[in-house]
Amino acid sequence: MFGADEPGCPPLAPDRRAWLDGFDRAAIETRLREHVERLPAPRHRLADPASYETAEAYVLESLAAAGWVGERRPYQLENALGIRDCPNDQVPETHVYPVLHGANIVADRVGSDPTLPPLLVGAHLDTIRGSPGADDNGSGISVLLELARLTADARLTRGLRLALFDMEEIGLFGSAVLARDGAGAGQPSGALILESVGYYSDRPGSQHLLPGVGLLYRGQVRRIRRHRCAGDFTLIVYRGDSTPLAVALAQNLVHVAGPNSVILMRDPANLPGLGRVLRRLLPWIDQFARSDHQSFWRHEVPAIQVTDTANFRNPAYHEATDLPDTLDYPRLAGLTIALTGAVAELAGWVRTPPPRPRSSRAGAS
């Protein structure tokens, strides 16, 4: 209805299904858990700069161990309007930061065709003050680092850029800088943003829905309710121009994790002919633009958000209880394999047998 229906996701070709089935899921699961457990927690540039710098070092070492060269890209912002940095028990409010010093981490794999802009996969590195951030966003970081390892020897037609953003929690500042600096010829062809992707629950009623969302996304909400509102799926938020990104990931997830493992919802502000009207009528419309994908939307870069829906499912969201043991590593491994398959399609990977696992320790050869 009104363009809000899920796009079709044709099944993968037999050779692609066989290729995905060749990945060692148990080994991937082990490495994902290790990344989440070894990341410093919390990771907060303003509240604990030493811990955040340790997190940066861990990411750079992990990328190097996977065969990538990561680059730390510092930035300075003045009079930056964002969200006041405060513990979760305080009500968030807007705040102007006179000066902010941050840094993104970017790693590039050059494709065989330099005329094609790269595909970007990103996740934010920071946490809210006081939260260990295993799901938000250690889960996204771990998937990105494992993707780096799985694509280390890939022969790509299109380049692949991996990005870890700073200061997402206080205003999407890191991704805003990266998207701004790439405006024009330096922009990626598309961005896949990993935001809280590791918490799942099969318990009925564990998935909370926005009030009235079923009026707009009828088919999606029917699917969720058929599963008794269990938080057992990955949500992909997309816009019209990023439909190919969403479909590519969804196709791979369906094969890896089953037909009910993924739900697709188009940003309501982007629905044809309705976006402006809905923005006035629906108080929750901005919930679809709460993470770093918004920064790329602002610069007209096709982008999707990949998420477990965060506070609409995870009771530990932004809490001291957001710990590594609360994550579902088998499902997180499935998402990692599906993302690798989507990258293979979108970046033109000449597929070979899945790579043998390298050591999972940062800095190992």
C-alpha cells in the first residue's frame, strides 16, 4: 500500500547458495563473540578518551590482521548541534557543543574498475555513557571486522570501503563528516549501515511495535504478528534508491537464516506522494532515521540500516546490562554470511571458495 509493501526477493541462484553454504559458521560465530568481548566497554570519546583510544587501536589492529590498512581520520567541529551527552537515566535534549574533536576509521579495498565508486559498509564505534554497548554497537563492529576478514582476498570489480563512525550517540557527527567530505565524486555507490544487530528473542511479545505502524506496513506487521510478535528477525530500513541494497541483503538472509528472518520497511518519509504528509501526521516517523544511514540519505547516497530494532526489542538498550552474553551469536554469524553474500553481489566479487579462517587475534599474521 502506498509503496510501503516489501519488495520482491527472488531466490538466489544455485551456485550462490552453494557458495554461502561453504562458510564455516561455527568459526565465524567464535570470532564474532571474541570481538564483542575484547572491545573496551564503554567506548565514549568524551567521558573516557583513553578507553575510546584503546577501542580505536583494537579496530585498527583487527583490520591489519585481516589484511586491510585502516586509516584514522580526525575531524574538528565547532558549534555542533547534537544531543547532550548524559547517562541513560536522564531525558535526552538538544545541545550545542562549542568544539568537538573526533575521528572516523576508514579502510579501503580497491576494485579492478577504478571508475566505479566503492560500496561502503559502516558501523558506529562509540557507546552511550555508562553502557558496555555489546549490542549497541559491538554487534555491528564485530560483523564489520569479520566481513573484513572474509573479504581479505576478494577480487572485487567495485571497491569496498569499511567505516567506523565516531560520536553517533551524540548526534551522528562522525558519519555526517564522512558523508560531507565525500560529497560529489568521492561518495560511495551505496552504504550498508550496521546498527545494533545482535539481540534476538523467540519469546512471544518480545518485539514492540510503533503505535499505528500496521496501518502503513500491513504486510510486514501481519508477518510479525503471525510469529506472535517475537523479536526473531532482522529489520532492513531502506529508501527507493536503496532498494537494490535491501533486496540483495534480504535474498542472502532468506537463504542463510530462513524466509522469516528478515523484514523490509521503506522509510515512511520517502514513500511516493506521502512522505511530507506523513511527516506531519506520524510522530514516530523519525524513528526510521535514528542512525548513521541518515547522514548518507542527506547527501542522496543510497543507504540502508540493518538493525535488530534496538529499544523496540532489547531490554538492555543503553543500559549497563548491554553485555556480550546477551547476544545471539549463531544468528549474528548468519547475518555476517548474508552480508558477505550481498557484498559479493553488489561489489562484483569474483567468487572463490570461502576463505579459510585466519587467527581471530588482533595483530596476528
